[in-house]
Amino acid sequence: MTAGHEGYARPELLAETGWLQQHLEDPRLRIVDCESPDAYRRAHLPGAVALPVHHYLKDANDSVHVIPPDQHAALMGELGIANDTLVVAYDAGGVTAARFWWVMNHYGHTNVKVLNGGWLKWESEGRPMTSRVPVVPKTAFVSRVQPPLLCTLEQGKRAVGDAGTILWDIRSDAEWTGENLRGNQRSGHIPRAVHLEWSKLMTEGAVRSFRPAPEMRALLSAAGVTPGKAVVTY
């Protein structure tokens, strides 16, 4: 187990910078930069490919929903990702890389990790970087939808009255209270939801990594996100 991962239920979901540097030349690995195209052009990890679409992997014709399976499969093929490829995603803050991780799992690809600390940790440690865009061979990828990972609107409505389900609002404190509308016409939160802003599960400072497992558990427990129940995040 990598140092710092003790106590995590799924430590394999994170990749540490030292481990990744040791595996940069692994032909079975594909690194995906989830930052903006401009940031990627300036510098990125050696061998990393960039997402040529919206980095949240949204449907180009429907900004609410995730990219459909046929488009996802085509995109993975363009990035040189096959169904047996180990994928490591990174960004500068953790949000877009985690989103990429979720989309990959949603389409049945569980062999994917998020780089803990991301680009900022990699850069701060003086690890290698480049502006060279790699040429990767195209692959075949099959996207297989995993329904249990997605909560539909109707399922969410039913969850409001379900004692066995926790609705976890991960937005900012100001969005939770309604002070920040973020361009929406209505404010507030879903009834019975609990709140813990996602960023509070990250360490503080210029370089932010995921908190140690005991700290995460304490924060989640205090917020009301407890084991033994289904959890729906939004």
C-alpha cells in the first residue's frame, strides 16, 4: 500500500506522483490531462493525452448530461485507451479528474485512477513535464453503461423520503445556503439533504491532496454521511 493511503477502503483509486513517475514508460498505461487545452499546450506530464472535448465529458448537444456511449467509445479510441488500459487522470484541482474517473466507471472501465495532488503536486516536486504532444495508436473501446452509478431525477425524488438513502450536497457553503445562485433561478437545496463541500475533503494550502482516511471519515460522519446507507451525491 502506498504511504498515505492507509485506511482507505479503495486505495487503488488514487495514484501517487512517485508511483506514476516510475511508470511513465509503461505501454499499458495512458495518462489523461483533464485541464483546459491552453493549459495542456503550455505543459503536461510526459506521454499525457488531452481531452479534445469539454473536460467534464458533457454531451455536446446536451450540456446537462454525460457524453453518450457511442461518442465515449470513439473518444477513448482516439486517446489510445482500450478496455484493458490502465488510465490515470489528473488536473490542477481534483474536480475534472474525478469527473473523468466517474465517467469511465459509468461506462464500465474501472481500471482508472486519479493522481493525488494532480498537476500542482507534480510540478511542485520538480517532476518531468513537457509540451510535446504524443502520437498514440488508435484503439477499439466498448462503452458499457453501468446503471447503478447514476441516479435519475425520479430516483432522486424517491430518495427524499427514503430513510435508507443519504442525499449529499457537495456544493459550496454559499450555494447550500442560497447566497450564491450560480446563475440559477432558484436557491436552496434538496429537502433532507446533508451538506459537506467537496473541497473540505482535500488538504489546505497551494497543493491540495485528498485528506487521510481518518480525517475524511470524521468529516463525513459529522456531516451525516454514514456507512450502511445508499449515498446520492449532487
